[in-house]
Amino acid sequence: MARANLAQYGLDRAESGDDVAVAFTLEELDCRGRSVRLGNAIDLILSRHKYPDPVARLLAEATTLAALIGSALKFEGRFILQTQTDGPVDMIVVDFDAPDGMRGYARFDRAAVNKAIAAKTLDAGTLLGNGHLAMTIDQGIHTDRYQGIVKLDGIGFEEAARHYFMQSEQIPTEVRLAVAEHAQKGADRPHWRAGGLMLQFFPKSGEQVLPDLPGDGDFDNPETADPLYAEPDHWTEARALFSTISDDELVDPDVSPERLLFRLFHERGVRVFEPHALEERCRCSAERIESMLAESFSAEDREEMAVDGEIEVVCEFCSTAYHFNPHQFDPKS
């Protein structure tokens, strides 16, 4: 895209491109949120597995949602989004490693997905089916994990996120997710793109505001128990502006996150922060897998794993294959 300064909106830097999260606030409307735009990162995650298109789109939505939430982490840690359902796509796992790494994979029943394609029942709720969505924050070995769970009963990720933040965290939330394939000049195939926008209402009570991460709720405070106790008209107006977003705008390479935010909210004085770069990055390594094989399996187990004298372990996330000699773990004589 052609970069341009948006000085007319008070932005004194050039627009960002792909693979970024951009935070913003609407101080007049007591709202804040984040925009995520994924290009090469989501294409790498999806293209390694050659998923059927409906599965790829669903995983891209999940990855975008994880980036919208995980990019708010203010510490080194992990945000994990995982589904467990009875639909054609029965498991999705996305890891967001703060501050900027993403990886994800989907498990699916190919015959059931093909049946859904033939029947043209490809909405997210049908592909996921019934089950649950778990969102976990892991801050490391010296802290407790926090996990929040929302029921999936034929709904997609947008609605699930709204339900989660409203029911579990008392935060009115709107989420939009979009996925598309985009032709690139000189490329031998279309490349995947994804975009998302999350808007949340944080009415102030003195110095206190409602939380912006799962697990930070203050539900015992009567002053903040009702998220709409102060100026609900602000949320109504913010939602009305939010509802004008189109899917095309969320994934268009010529519409940066900043330009989209100014289109939507400039009349209300939107404040846009510096972009935060994101990347596809897997946590697997030969050392990690070697340690797992040595510590979790006996010599007999490793011998049974070997095919033609070699143990092969393939990472579910990035499809990297690692090879080991089963006898390399034997005690040195």
C-alpha cells in the first residue's frame, strides 16, 4: 500500500502495514480497543498445513482473536486460546507468546468438513459445533494460571468473545473478525490475510476502571458491578460507529489499521498508539523435544516409536520434523 501521513488526524507518523496490533482509545466515549492486521504471519500459519478453506478461515479467526486479546498483556507470558467441541473442527489451539509471537493449529474431521462444504453449511458455529472455548493466561512457573471458559453452542468466535467478556469480566465488548485470500503480483497462489477489531467500554468510577484482561475483574465492588452504571449512551454511540465496519476494510492491504480507526472514530477524537509488531513464531526446538523424549519415555517406549531405526516427531503447529536415534538417550558407559 502507499504509505501516507495522517497529520490531518493528529498522527505524526506514517501508517503501519501488516502483522501489527494497534491500540486506541475513545476518551470521550469511555472506550478503548485494539486493531489487528495479519498478512505474512497468518499466511505462514495456514499454508504449512494445507487446510481446507473453511478450516483455514476458522483458524485465522481464532488467531486474530488471540492476537487482539494477547497483545494487551503487559508482561512476558502466554495467552492460550483453545476450543474443544463436537463439530467438524473439533479442536483449535492458538498460542500468543507475549509480546509478539503467534502459532496455531486446527484438528478436524476431513469427511465431516467435506460434507459441510457440499451442504454449504460453513458458518463458524456449525463448523465448531457444541463444546467450550478456554482462554488461559500463563505468566510463568512462579505464578498461577488464570483460565476462563465460555460455552460454545453453535456460535462463532465473535459472539463467544462478546459473551465471555460480558458474563465473566463484566466488560461490554464488540469484536469483528474477517479473513480473505488476496492475490499477490508474481505469487503462484493467493495469500491469506486476516483482520480484527475489538472495542470495549470502560466507564470510570473515580480512579478505577474496569479491567482489560481476563481475570482482572473487580466483581465484589458494588460501584463497578453494573458495567452500564455510567453514561450508557456512550456505549450505544460507540457500537453504532463500530457497526459500520465492513469485512473488506478489515483485510484490505490499502487500508491500514490507523486509516480504518480514523475513518470510524475521528469525529470523536480517537487516539491511536504506536503499532506493535507481530510475527509467526513456533516454540518448538530439537532441544525441547529431545528433553521430552528423554524424560517422559522409557528406553522400551523409544524403541517402539522408531521406524527404520529413527524416531520422527512432527510439530503440530509448524510441521517441522525432528529426527532422533532411539539409542542416543542410552546412558553413557
